[in-house]
Amino acid sequence: MEKEYSSKIDSLRQYHNTGVTLPIAWRKQQLRQLKRLVLENEGAFFDALAKDLGKPIVESWTSEVSLVVKKADYYFKHVERFAKPRKVKTPLAGQPGKCIVKPEPLGVVVVMGAWNYPLQLILSPLAAVISAGNCAVLKPSELTPTCSQLLAELIPKYMDQQAFIVIEGGVEETTVLLAQKVEHIFYTGNGRVARIVMAAAAKHLTPVTLELGGKSPVYVDESCDLKITARRLAWGKFTNAGQICVAPDYILTTQRMRDRLVAAIKDEVRAMFGSDPKQSDSYGRIVNQSHVTRLLGYLEGANIVPGGGQHDIKQRYVSPTIVLDPKLDSLLMQEEIFGPILPIITVDGFDDAVKFVRERDKPLAAYLFSKNKQQQQRWTDEISSGSQCINDVFMFSIVPELPFGGVGPSGMGQMHGRFGFERFSHMKAVMQRANIADPSIRFAPYTKNKLKWLKMVS
Ligand code: NAD
């Protein structure tokens, strides 16, 4: 395996070294092909996502297929502008001269995806990888095998085979892949494996992007619009059965608000998924039985709101479940939940909620539901997180001009829009000087007089 992977990566690098990825025309053509790949195989994608994750077609369209199409279109439209060298101001000491920032491709990039959005988490970064003019090894998650196989089958059919390859497999294959020298590793997944990725990358001084998760908190204030809040929270938590990196992990609210909020969320869950979500076409499944078992473990001894906690391990089903005031040292409150369990924790008010969040790891997202302008300002001033949304959940992720990525344990490196292009580019500094004789002030021998002049001009 070692020899096979290293020879594959060598071939990609040699191909890259020919300069084939430099013309914008090649990049645009690959982006066009990426779009064709998803649109022409939409049905196969829907089937694979249904098989691996029980993903409803509407979710497969909005958060997988159409998202990749939008990314391909976006970079197609902007790649020329992004790739253009940018002129910057040249200081007096560099005159006459010209300074530019010239983006250049990195070379060979590894993209490792997670299972919760098995297509999008490989193909969206691929759009940015292409726009920046790189070759890539794509490594889909082995936990969603139907999607992984589909990508392995389609990528060579649609994309430049000398520039993009898929390597399938689990820990064994990934370990060998990570031992190879590449120019960037883009990893989406959990923090434990991220440490393995970073340690492997350190051997070759390979830069990494780590798109991780964590516990994204929500504070619901008494001033919020209860119906809108409950609806957005129910959607944000129970879409994809809660398996979303930016899903609200837990809610903080006051004693006065708690029961009203629980009732309102329950109403919204019923409106979206009916009285038995197991029968609903709109409610997804957990990726595998061991993740169901993990989630059920969180519920042991928990104060579950009636109606929650139903499950069917064989069918990988866990019902939307609200838990009231869990112990803060329980696994439920120590680990990222990544499933349809929503703890609600009582706090004294806004200040207490801010303190609660600040005492913990910096999250990937932090949400505030409040009409209070002062609270809105303080939330963005005082909470550090990858992203934030006031009065909604992860809708920021649809805005290409907003960077997407974590801070601290929730990740490093930002994606989307220009941030994605620059992630996979080296922003090279270039200075060009004119051949005009220089004033002697710059050169030795140094004198007191020269120092006086240097102090005046610099
Ligand atoms: P996963 O199990 O699919 O693992 C991700 C990748 O790591 C896969 O390609 C897998 O093959 C590889 N891998 C697993 N174990 C490995 C090992 N020991 N050595 C080398 N490689 C290994 O996915 P996961 O980690 O369970 O994904 C869920 C996590 O991903 C959650 O924490 C979630 O928040 C996060 N996530 C983040 C984003 C984001 O954009 N920030 C998006 C989706 C998911």
C-alpha cells in the first residue's frame, strides 16, 4: 500500500509540475465538470445518502447536491479575479519599484471528509482546491460506504484523472496516506483524529486545515420571539438527526423561560415530523449502530422530557429528545453530542450564560436568541467562537463572503469564498525593482550622517 500511494502521489505531483493547472481555463473546465458530476448523478446521490444516513431527499438536495453546485458556480465566476496578482503599495525605500501578491497553487492536497455530509464535505473543498489550481487525493469517510464508493466511481469519469484521485478506506489506509508528503492536508472530523493528522503532517511540515466540531451553545433570552426561536432551534437540532458540526449542542435559558421553550420546541417537532418521527420521511437516521449506542449512553439516568428517548438500534433510529438540566460532568455535557439530543440547562440570565460559555472550549458556533440589542452586542464582543448567529442557527454557512472554520479546539483555518481559495494557495510576495542607481545611504560604510537621514526617511 505504501508504494502504491507514494507512486500515485508522485504522479499527481509530476502532473502538477507540468503547469497544467495554472491556466484559468483548466480550472474553469474542472469546475464545470464538478457541477456536471453532481447534477447528472443527482438520483444516485439521493439513493446513496438515503442508504447511508436515511437522508430525506430535500436535505440531500439543499445540504449536499445544491451546495456543491453553488460552490462550483461561485468559484467559476470568481476564480479569475481571485487568481489575479494584487498590487500593493511600495514604500519609499522600495521606489522605483512594484509590489504584488501573486497567488500560486500549493501542489498536491489531501482532502479527508467526515460521514455526516459525505458528499459535500469532499466536493465543496474540491471546488476551492480546483479554483486555486491544485491536484488532490480525496479520502471519503468509510462510515458512509455507499457514498464513498459512488465518489470513487464518479470522480475518474468526470474529472481530470491525472489531477484528482480517490483513495477509499479506513484507519489502515488513512494512516499510510497521511505518511506521504503532500502540500496540504484538509481534514474534517473529530478532534481526536485531528491530533493524529497533525502529528503525521508535522513529519513533513505539511500545513493543515482542521474543520472540527465541539459543543455549540445557545442562549435563549426571555425577550426572544418564542415561536420563531423554537422553530429554528428544532430545525437546527433535528435536521440530519442532529449530526451537524454547527448544530446547537445545548441550550441555556432561565427558569421562567424553560418550560415554555420546551413546550414550543415540542410543538415544532410535532409540526415537522408528526407524532411519531420514526414514520416521517423527513427525519433521518444515525450513521451506524455504534453511534446509536453512544447516544443512548448519554441518556442513562437523564431527566428526559416525556416523548423523547425512543429508539430502535437496528433501524438506527433515535427520536428527537430533550433532556432537562443534565449533570455538567456527565458525558452528555462533556462530549459533542452529534445526535438528536437537546439538553436544556437553567441559568440565572444572560451574564450567567456568557460565563458558562466562556469557561468552556471555544465552540465552532454560538447562538443567541434575543431581541435585546445590548445582549446582541455583548454576545459578539464577549464570546469567542468560529461563527455566530443571532436569532437563528447555522444560516451563516450559506454566505460565501463569511469565513467558515473553528477557533481553538473547534478547528483551524477558514473556508468558503475567497478564504477557501486562499487556503489552498500560497500568497507569494513579489517585489520588482527598476535598475536605477541607488542612493548610497542604504549601503556600507555606515556613518552617523547616514543614520540621521535613515531616521528621517523611514
Ligand atoms: P469520520 O469517522 O468519518 O472521520 C473523519 C475522517 O478521519 C475519515 O476520513 C476517516 O477515515 C478518518 N479517520 C478516522 N479515524 C482515523 C485514524 N485513527 N487515523 C487516521 N484517519 C482516521 O468522522 P467523525 O470524526 O466522526 O466526524 C464527526 C466530527 O466531525 C464531529 O466532531 C463534527 O463536529 C465534525 N465535523 C466538522 C465539520 C466542519 O466543517 N467543521 C463538518 C462536519 C463534521
